[in-house]
Amino acid sequence: MDRRDSLKTLLVGTIGGITLASVNSCKTEVATDAPLKQTASNLYGRTPKELEHDKKVHAEVYLNEHELATIAVLCDIILPATTDAGSATDAKVHEFIEFIVKDIPAHQLPMRGGLMWLDLEANRRFEKQFIACSKEEEIQIIEDIAYPDPDNKKPTMAHGIAFFNLMRNLTLTGYYTTKMGFDDLGVNSNYANVWDGVPEEVLANHDVDYEPEWLAKCVDQSKRLVIAEWDEEGNLLT
Amino acid sequence: MPTKIYDAIIVGSGAGGGMATKILSEAGMKVALVEAGPYFDPKDPATMTQMKWPWESPRRGANTNRAFGDYDMSWGDWEVEGEPYTQEKGTNFMWWRSRMLGGRTNHWGRISLRFGPDDFKHKDIDGLGENWPISYEEIKPYYDRLDKMVGVFGSKENRYNDPDGFFLPPPKPRLHELYYIKGARKAGVDVIPSRLSILTKKLNNDRGVCYYCRQCNRSCNVYGDFSSSSVFIIPAVNGGQVDLYVNSMVRTVTTDENGKATGVSFINKEDRKEYKLKAHSVVLGASACSTARILLNSKSKQHPNGLGNSSDLVGRYLHDSTGGGRMAFIPALMDRKTNYNEDGVGGLHVYSPWWLDNKKLDFPRGYHIEVWGGMGMPSYGVGFNVTEFNKLIGGEVGGYGDKLRKDVRRYYGAIMGMEGRGESIALKDNRCELDPMVVDQFGIPVLKFNYKWSNHERYQARHMQDTFEEIIHAMGGMPLGDKPTEEQDWGLLKPGQIIHEVGTTRMGNDPKTSVTNKYCQLHDADNVFIVDAGPFVSQADKNCTWTIMALAMRTSEYVVKQYKQRNI
């Protein structure tokens, strides 16, 4: 297993929420080996308790319509459509955010408070809510909160910067965990295949190579379906 | 309830309990296997998570419900609802439990390393801890048979303390692993093909061959890796000699007036009632700490301090592997070609076994280095703070719009990391015991942990961090984050966090200083045996599963012999 330090959430990993396992109370009789009975709606291998959790979270309402509309606008500022790929809302990232703040409640207050901060800032500058602003007005605010401010040159923007960082993180995660995001990134993963090393044209671009002695130890994939047999010294014969 | 008397009751269906179930049932013994969690078969489509996409999970695989994410195949983690554990003030031990058929073997890392000759006699080398009452030569035949029975890939390396076995051939290194090989060698660190219990080649007609999805932690639906459920238990149950009791939480081992075990008492989680099973022998494989808990809860007139605990050592000498890690950014892997699948097996293709002589170091025992990275499948967390990496190459941090797409692409597959896993010293004061006040939802007294690292482990963690940086620089990489400081114990993870807890019922020849004899048979009750990691005298820097299974095979065959000689 991998023990993950918090840094790993930068690109991989899933540190964050409080975790509480939910495993028992499965419908199983003593002295039988009957598998768990699960419903057809169980698309990703949930235990009954986890199904219940999902149902409950889906039924909850946290963000209101105005908040969700603002999130949708922000998502598409963060990831607009390109000639090749759809926008964040095309990938339904706003719906993911609606769910994830309920599923990971630690996101709730920073999200709600941050959205309100944005409306207050829009009101201060333009006397209207953020989504009522023109594109130019929106971008004027976003430009002030989209970049870190390590020297504290814009102290009144600090909370907006923290909020936009959260929005950017959730938008990118929401997008790059969809089919659209996978296509955009070129993810080439998650199907049955036979790994036989880095392709030569890729290796050619790198200052590393396979050594013959190392390769000699590795699997001959043409014989992977031949049952293994060894001599007494542990040398593979087949 | 059945009134029959079993030849053996086996408690727990993980690596040790699974092996015992196989060996005992195949020898014709009538066996009851009692598991605290529900039934599980890796190929059942209703519970399968293998080959799922992140978008099939509304939280994209985040860890709300499962500590290692939605798709990790462990029902139960550091916390199990209704089954708490407590801590001595000022200490923190993390205890992972998987409540399911096959236990933790459904999601484990499949790293399968034999202990070497020195690992059984380390006190002779550095005066610390205790020697095992057995030697590598005594266990070697069981390791050999285990390799052929269960399957492990690796390579012949002729290293004295990392003995070779009967290996399936290893997979070729991935691109970031080629960089690691180069960097490690430059830094003077050995590196060899990894040794994992994954079938890179057909082993028998019952199991499929790896199809390289990198998802062993989700449990393999073609049985292409080792899980106790798929490889041991399900075939054994089909053999007809095994009655399987799932959702059955063992509370105590019952004993007679002579102090011998008569069976077990358990709670059926469905109706929340207590039941008893009778047997001529009891084989405990509930995990090091759960087995200690059962023994400590099995108090009787004959065993007033708990079963097997006349030495007061049950629960003591608890120890986990040390752990520390570091991430790195490899500029040469920026903007890499994604036109090929490099999922590979579920884990590392290369690793560094311990390579140094402690005589020149300020800490005892060693550690190995595991490597991770490459173009894996994104899940919740992808893209988080991705623009921060731009700092490293003088680019812009933050921003929005099209540039973010470029950032995500630029760093995809360019981050890798190293994890050190080392040997700690077993200390008598590091222990679990019964909490005098707290019971779980089944009314069973729970464990209270009391575990502190010593400077042996802290100095080892410091050495790990120095080594990681050296390797990262030698690879042409940049270490990420800050190097952990002395105040942070140099990044040493919490005890329990590596999930290699062992030693709670250690073996030995002297009943005053050990709980079991060298056959993992209780000194105090000769028809009770332990097949989990409880009897480990020391951990080695090798991960415990392969040795759990080799010892479990040996103990199980000893049980069969006793049974055939009518001794039990």
C-alpha cells in the first residue's frame, strides 16, 4: 500500500476528508458463502452502506441556484472551450462541484464564503453581483485573484486569491476526471494490454536506455501463457 | 447452529488464515473458517472496482468512504464503524482492519520479499531485539514451495540477505523507473527488479495472467495477483471440507478445565447474538493485534491473565515498519508523449533492497526503497495546485484559461516519488492491551495502543531523506516540498501507518520470554496455533506477507501432523 504524504495531492492521491469505514451489516447469513446482494444501480462496486451514503448525499441540497450559477461562470473562465475540447461546464464540472462540497464538507464554508466574497467585491466595484457583470468586469476581478501574492501587494485580495485557488483546483480535478478531460490530456490507461517496455521512439527522446543484462531477466511476453516450470535451482525452464 | 466438533477452527481469512484453510482442508481435516467481515470474491461484478473510470464515482474516487479512495478494495481502514480502539495518552498507533473475506490481501501492495539469513539472527549482529528460534535454512523450503504455489515475479540476484526464489520473470521498467535506476546507481544505491506476487506468466490453470492495468489494490477479477480470497479460500470452500462463517466476530477462545481450547465464541453480526463453535484445535489468523485481543479477552480460571499470556507478553513487542517518502519532479519527463499505455503491474517494477553496512551508520537495521510515478489514471486530486510546479522552471504560478490545460499536460507523468520501508526494533513497552473501560458495539473490550518510536527509527528516517535527495539530484530531478526536519522526526510516519504490524505473540524457546514455540503453538495451550504476524520476533526490512504465509504453511503442516498423530 501507499502511504501518502499531503504533497502527493498535488497530482495524485486522495488525502483530505475524515474517513469512516462502512462495512458491516451486509445481508449475509452465518455459515453460507452467499455474495453480497446489490442493486443494478450499483455501478462502481459499492457496499450497501456506501450506496446509502451516495443516495443521502445526492438528495441533500447545499449550494443555492445563484451560487451554482456563479460556479458555472467561474468554471468556464478557468477552463473555457478550445477548438479541440469542451469547456468545464460541457464536462459538467459545476455538477461535480455541487456534489463534492456535500461529500467533503470541509469544502463547504470556503466555497460559500468565497462566492459571497466575490459578490461583495463585484458590488464594491460595479454595484452588482458577479454574474451580472460584463465579461470585462468579471475578468478585471479575476485578474486580481488568479495569481498568488507572496509579497502581499494586494492585501485586500488575499481571501479572493484563496477562494480562486479552491475553484481552480476543483475545476481541474472535476474536468480531468471525465472522458472529455482524459481525451484532452491524452490519458492512455485502464484497459487490458501487455506491457513490453517503453516504445523505442519514446526512449530515443530520453537519456536513458534498457541494458541488455536487465532485459535478459524480464518477461518474454510471447511465452506468458505457457505454464511456468523451474529446475531445482529456480531457473525458469518455460 | 451446528453441534459438530470440527478438527480445527480457523479465525480470520487473510494471508495466514487462508494458507491454513488450504493446508488443513486439503489434508482432510474438517474446518470451520470464521471471518468478521462479509463474503468477497474479486470477480463478483457487484462489488468489483477494477477497470472502473473515475467518472463512474460521483466523487471521482476521493477517499470519503475508503481511506485509500473509492476503488481501493478494503472494506474497513483505520476506522471501522462501531469497532473503536484507544490510545495511551501522548501516543498514536494507527490500526488498519479490512472486514471482508481475504482481509487485507485483497488490496495489499503484493511486495513479496523473503527474509534473509541475517533477519532471523539480527541480535547476533547488533545486540538489539531478540533472535528468532528458527533460521533461514529452516524456512527456505516453505518459501520455495510458496513461490511455486502462489506465484511471485523477481530475478536471480545472488544477494546474501535477499535470497532468490522460484521467480516468474519481472516486467520491464517504466520510463521513470529507468531514470530511477540511473540516479540510484549514481548515488551508490543498488537497484534490482521488484518482487511482487503478480502473475506475469501462467502459474496454473486456475488463475489468469496479469493484463497490466496497475490496479492490484482493487483486487484482480482474473485472479492474476495473490489475494487470499481468490487463491486460497474460495477453492478450499469449493473442496467441501470447509464451513465458512462470515460476518462472525470472534470474542474468545473457549477452554476446558485442563486449559486446552475447546472452540470459539463469536458474535453473529446479523442477529447480534453470541454463538459457540467446538473444535479439537484453534488456529488464530485474525491479524497480529486482533489475535492478541482475542487471547487477552479469553480469560479463564486456567488462564487468568488471558489465554497464552502467562508470560505477560501477549500484545507486547508490537512493531510496524518504518516509513518515509519524498516526491520529485523530473524535468526530462515534462511534456512527455502519452501515446502508449504504461500502466504496468499494480506497483513498482524496480526497487532498492538495503545496500549498506550498519557498522558505518548511526542507526541499526535497514530499509528498502519503493518507487512510484508515471502516467497513471487521474482521479480526485489531479490538477490540484498544478501551477505551483511552474515555480520550479521559472514559469507563472496561478492563472486561468487555456494555459491551465498546458500546465496539466506538462506535468502529467513528470512527478515520481520514493518510499522507504525499514526495520524498527521491537520494544517490550510498545504494546496493545485491553482498554479497561471501552467495549465495541459487540460488547467486546477493545484494544488500547501504546507505541513510541525510538531514535533507532528516527535516525533511519533521517538517512532515508538524505538518500532520497541524493538520488533525486542524481536523476536530474528536483525534490518537491521541504525536507522534513528533526522536529518532524525527519518525516517518519506514525506507527501502524505502514500496515505491517507484527510481534504481539512472539515465538521463542523459553515460555517466560515468548508466547508461542517455534511452530507458532501456544506454550500455554498446545492445541492453539497462530498463523498471522503475531509470532514474528523481528520485522526485517522486507514487508511481512511472504513470511506470514511461509510460516503459516509450516505451522499448518505441523497442525496436520499433530492431528494425524492424534495429539490434538
